[in-house]
Amino acid sequence: MNPETSTVLVVVSIVAFATLLRSTFGFADAMFAMPILTVIIGLKTATPLMAIVAMTISTMILVKNWRDVRIKSAWRLFISSLAGIPVGLWFLKGSHDTLMKLFLAFVIIGFSAYSLIKPRLTAIKSENSAYIFGFFAGVLGGAYNTNGPPVVIYGSLKKWTPASFRATLQGYFFMAGIFICLGHAFAGLWTHKMLSFYLFSLPLVLVFTFIGGRLNQIIPRGKFDRIIHSLLIVIGSFLLIQTIQGIT
């Protein structure tokens, strides 16, 4: 097996497992895949690759499950995210990088740990609260490409069913993903190398999106919530460790 073939197999395997996470729970694909892919194929290839993979997954889920999307929440999250992105870029250019990452990590870990210990949180009834969570998602997305956690926390507080949780997140990520993918294309990041990795991965992306959809349907509601918060703790812990390592 030559080095190029082994690289393709490793990349395809990582993308396949990331697809399973995204299709089953609605998120966590980039947080799992990006740190590994960046080392293997570089940031400029990994970033547009995972963006177009995410768009493919979202499109497949929405085609089948668009009726489960909470439209009022999805568009509010999206619109307010657009307002938050410039603020995130300002933080990225400033000297607040470490403090923002530490704050994000502690918020994610703290909220999820509390939810696991005391899962009976009062549900948010107003759709207008989506503007707040969407704005912070935009800030974090513009600064660190991590717009997922605030949206996931919002969905948890809204007490969505697993089907609505998964579909609504894809509605939001789909709208945001259009701008992200177009930006990558205009920036010249859609290279032959990246598209080759995508085409090699596509068959497994299709298969694992289907498998994830079935898993989403059979996971009991209470267990689904616990898995979501456990994944958030892992993501928050990873971000905390990464930030501390950057300081030292």
C-alpha cells in the first residue's frame, strides 16, 4: 500500500465516523474530524473538505426530514448568527483569543455537567431567545469556527425531540454552510486534492448518513439527551486542554 492510498483510506475512515456522529446527533462531526485531518492533510484541505461533507449530510437529512425542522427557531438562529460573525472576527483580530476560548470551554462544560446531574431544566418557550443563542453562535463561528455549541445548548433548553433536534440543527447548519462553502470556493480552497478526498468519501458519507438516521430514531429520548451533554463535555474539555496548551 503506497502512502497516497493509505492517506486516502485514513481520511475516508475519519470522514465516515464524523458523518455517523453528525447524522445521529446533528453535530460533533467537525470537532471530531478537524483536529485529526488538519495533521494529516493540512488545514487548507481539511476545512473545505469537512464543510462540503457537512453540506452533503445536511442536504440528505433535510430532504427526508424537513417536516421536523423548527422553522421559526432555525431562521432566527441563522439571521442572528450573521450579525454575530463580524463581532467574532473582531475578537479573532484582537487580543482576547485565550479568554474567549476559556470562557466558551467553561460554559459548555458547566452547562452540560449541570444538565447531566439535574436533567429537569425548565424549557425555553419563547422563540425569540434564538436570537441570543444565534448571535453567540455567530461570534464563536466567526472567531473559532465553533458555532455548534450555542445552537446545541439552545436545542437542549427547548426540549426538542431527537428528530426535531437533528433536523433543526441541519436546517441552521445548511443555511450557514452555503455561505461557508461559497467562501471557500471563491478563496480558491476547492482544489483537485480536496475534491478527490470528497469523491472518495462520498459513498460512505451516503451510507453512514442513512445509518445515523436510523440510530437517531431508536435512541430513547432520555438517553439521547445524556449522550448530547456528554459529547458537549468532551468538546468543552478538548477546547480547554487545547487553550491551556497554547498558553504554556
